[in-house]
Amino acid sequence: MGNSRVNKIKILCVDDETSVVEALRRLLRENFEVLTATSGAEALKLLEAHPDVGVILSDQYMQGMSGIDFLQRSRTVVPNAVRAILSGQIELRQISEALNRGDIHRLILKPWDNDYLRIQIQEAVTTHGTLLEKNRLRQLAITDPVTGLSNHRFFQERLHELWRRDVGKSIPLSLLMIDIDNFKAVNDDFGHLAGDQVLSEVAVRLTSSIHEGETVSRYGGEEFAMLLPHTDGTQSRLRAESIREAVAKAQFAIPQGDPIRLTVSVGVATATSHADCKRPSDLISAADRALYRAKKQGRNQVIVADPTLDRN
Ligand SMILES: [Mg+2]
């Protein structure tokens, strides 16, 4: 039994009445690790230190920050925690709005029945487990196992999201298609382990070159796709040039033998409105054609697609 405590799910109870949090602690401590706070501010601090909290139970009426406000703010700190309001009188409209926004998951009325509360908490813990598993599967589904980058599926989702969000409002969106030159030779000369290591190292370099809101995904094979929101054609050409240069200057370690040199070719395309880019796939085709030209013209270079996303 010695370390069973370590594996107990953490429950955070928040109420401005000490007697209430103490009653909850006594009720739940047998099965859970109970943390308590008497204000929203104190509770948020506790969550920073315990991001693995599974269930939060909060009073609504407290000095400073209301329970709903606290639970809403807790979402960014512990997105997978199940959040419940524990309250006597409560305005139903407020509760239903918070439920609809996903800020809270359930309402437990005071005074509570001990057995009923235990069942509610047990159910919340199960829900928390389901949320964790769902997120784990989601992560798995959008991650490329070789490089750890997001994969083609994620890239497609993100492209569609940005195309709707930005391009519809005539905010530019740029796509860089980056392909490692003569990659087949790496696999042929040094083996597939070396090939995978090179892909990973290129991925690290690409990741370190992106800014907030930008994404880089493994598109497939030795090809990477970088989405640059709010970036016009001129800016994206500069970004592509600096990536190309950085790769050309770098040395890439391989499992056996001396580090090797590599180059990349980059196709760049920018969508500026739904008029010049009717579908997200138009942006991909334009960047693909630019990449093809970069390859054909000798590799290790950047080609920018025609601004009207030429459809020849
Ligand atoms: Mg209160």
C-alpha cells in the first residue's frame, strides 16, 4: 500500500468556506489525492504546480473570482480536467451558458448527499480518463513517428482552417514546399537509419525557423510543408531563401561515418484571396509546380509561384 498514494487521481476542491473544503477533503481523501484552495487565485496557482489534476470542484460564490470565471481560466492550464460547480443557489442561465461553452462539465447542488457526490466524482474521473485517451489518440493520429513533426493529415486540417479564417478576409497565407535534394542517395549510400536521422535533423532545423502561429509538417517522403499565415509573397520568398541557405551550410550527422552535406529545393506559393485561390488544393498545386521547377532548374533553389497561382 506504501506507494498507492502516488497513483491516486488528484481532485482540486475550491470554496471560500474552510469548513466546506475540509468536509470535501474528508469525504474524498480515501480514494483520491485532495488539494484544496479557498479562492480562485489560489486555486490557479495550485494548478500550475499540479497540471495533472483530474477533477476540479468549485464553489460559485467566492470573493474576487467567481467559480465559473475560475473554471473558465483553468481550462488553459488543465485542458483535460473535468470541471464541476458545487453550489447552493445558482442562476440557471449562467450555468447553462458555461456548460455550452465547455467551461464546466457538471453542476452539483449543495447541500450534497455524500454517496451521491462520491458517485459524481467517480464518474468525473472516468470522463477525465476518456478525455486523456482521446487526446493521446488525436496526438498519435496527427504526428509523424519518424520526425515527431505533425503529419499530412494535420497539414490538410490546418490549411483548410487558415484558408477559411484568413484567405476569405484577404489576409495572405503562404505555403512553402521544401524537398531534400537527392535524398534517395542518402538511403542508398548510408542506409535507411541514416535517412531517418537526416529527416529528423532537417525537421529540427525547420521547426526552429518557424514563428508563432506557423506550422511545419512532414508532407510525405522527404518533403515538408510549412504554412505561414499573414505572410505575403515577398516575405515568404525571404523565409524560403534563409531556410535553403541554412540547410546548405549545415552538416548532418549520420549513424556511421562523417557528417554529410545536403541541400533543399523550395516551392513557394501565396494565396491572397478566395478569388485567386478558389480551393486550398490550388495553393498546394501552385507550390508543387514551383518546387518542380526548382528541381528542374538544378535544385538548391527557391522558386516562387506566379502570383495568380498559374493553372497551366
Ligand atoms: Mg461561497
